[in-house]
Amino acid sequence: MGNEPRVSVVTIFLNEEKFIREAVESVFAQTYDNWELLLVDDGSTDGSTDIALRYSQQYPEKVRYLDHIDHRNQGAAASRNLGIAQARGEFVAFLDADDVWLPGKLQRQVAIMERHPDVGLVFNRMFFWYEDGNKVPKPITLSPGMHPSRAWLTEVLANLDHASAGPSAVMVRKDLAIKVGGFEESLKGVFQLFEDAAAWFKFGMNAPFYYDPECMSLHRLHSSSCWGRSSPYEQIFARLHLYSWLVKYLKRHDHGQFQSELYSAKVRSHTALMRYLVEMEQIEAAAALMHSLEKQSPRPPEDAEWNYLAAFILQQSQSRLADALSRYNLALKYGFDEFWVRYNRGALHAQMGNPDQAMVDLMRAVELKPDHEGVKQMLKQIVTEEK
């Protein structure tokens, strides 16, 4: 081993008897030898506890078994923090019990950390590993290489899905993880869908980070995972809660320069939730969500879909119709699908007693989609009423 730094691998698990062996064996298969494996049991009730105990008994010099007091379930963040607290290595790497590392993962990341002593966190791209065996590289919009502290926050706020890392792709310096308080244990239940993203925010605010685009891990996508069990509504709601947590975090640490990025991120998340509520015909709930965000700003967001949905909600609730009309105008201005704006704005004009304007919009809608039955029926109704 020589002077190679030790890496503490933290693998948390909760009822993962189906996958945990494969995860552990991928650690043993690493080309980098100076590691310890901490298997942190988050209150499992299946055979995964026995599997982890057997590894710790068979390889006591390499593997340790940890669990919470009374074998309680404390959540992913608390389990990762327990691993960090017990880690003996200079670096900490995370491997979820249903994921797998490629053999060179640790060696590649340690080399980057050694080359860049200021870097506090390094992560690689990962493969999405589907149940049919298909492997697809996760889209990442970050540019490869070293980034200054705080830069990740701006990138993630611009595109959370395509700029953040999965836990199994990350290695951090232990002293940085301790300094920032590790993972955010307040994010539990459905909110723990983004507890790792909250940690990366904290790490990235306090040290430079490095993105290596080489795929070095397999992230298993399956129906029994946290994401697989959650509904689209829960995923959107968890994202909104993450941004609320982040606002509080930034206020505590006096980082007011990110307010515009935060507001834009919240608009995107609110828009996704509004779209979901509209699709579920929960118009009152969608209206309440719209009003709650717009109280935070003196003018409507400059976002095409937001304005379209806001106009549609106002139209459906038959309130503030003039405001709904101006929102449709903004949606068209910012580039929303012209057909749907024309179609619904035409209906709104008819609702407001403006048949001439309704005809202009609906005739344009017919040009865009000649076979759309709804537009043709609406035009026919207006012509009949005019006669």
C-alpha cells in the first residue's frame, strides 16, 4: 500500500438482501487496495443484516458492520453520517447497496484528489442501469474538470437533474464532510429523495469540486428503490422542499447573491407541480400554488409554461379573466406552443364576449392543427351564435 491514503467506503442499506452482495463484491474488485468498508444498517428486517455481518466477520481487517441504537431506522442521511463519523480514512466514498462500482473507480478518484489538494469533492458520471440490463450514461451538463467553490450551486439550480451527482459517484475529504455537518438529517420521508443533493450543496459551498465525465459506477433503477416507490407528485414536492431548505441554509450563511437563481429554480419546480395538478384536475390547488409563488415577486415570472398554466388556471376557475388574457399573451411572447395558446386564448375571448378576437385565434389554431376536433367545434359554435 505504501503511502496511499485510505478510503472509507460507506454503504448504507435497508432491506437490500437482493443486491448488497453485488455492491460489496464491487468494492473488493477495486484496483485500489487501501480501503475500508463500513456497512451501515438502517434497521433492516430481511437477510441483508446477516449478509453484512458475515462480511464483517470474514474480513474484519477490511469490513465493519454498524447500525443505530436498538437497530432503529433513522434514514439515509443519519446512516451516512454514522459512517462518516466512524470512518478512519482521509477520503470517504459512498456506495448505495443497490449500486455497483466499476473496478477503477477508487483509483481514478484518489488520483484526482491527490493531484488537486484543494478539491473537497470529486464525482464521476454514472450509468443508469435499467432492470432489463440496459446501461445509459447519465446526462450531465457540467463541464469536466475543476470548479471553484459555490459554482456547483448555480449549475444545479439551473438544472438539478443534469448537474447533480448520485451518492455512488462521489468521493469527499472526511475533514470537509465533518466541517459542513455531513448529510442533512432533517430531510426525511419523501424529502430524503434529495438529501444527497443538499449535502453536495453544502460541500460545494465550502470547497472546490471536480467533475470527471468517465462513467465509473452503475446506478440501478428499479421499482423498489426510493425513486421507484415515489409518485411524480412526491418527487416534485420533495424538490420544492429542497429549495425551501436551501433558502434557509443560504440565509443562515449570508449568501444572498444566489436569490435570482433560487427564484428561477423554484419557478421551474412550481411549474412542474402546477402542471401535475392541472393534469389531475386539481385547479384550486394549482391556483393556490401559483399565488403562493407570485407573492414572492412583484411581477409574473418570465417563463412560457408558467404563464400558460397560470392563464389556464385562471380561465378554468373563471376569475381574473383579463389577467388570464395577459398571461396567454406572455406565454406566446416567451415561446410556448402557439397552437395551445391560440386554442385556449380563443376560448377565453369567447368566454369574455369577444367573438372577433376569438375567431382570429381559432382560425390560426386551425392553420396549425387542421384536424383538431376541439378547435373545429369551437369555431362552429361561435359562427352559430353570431348568426
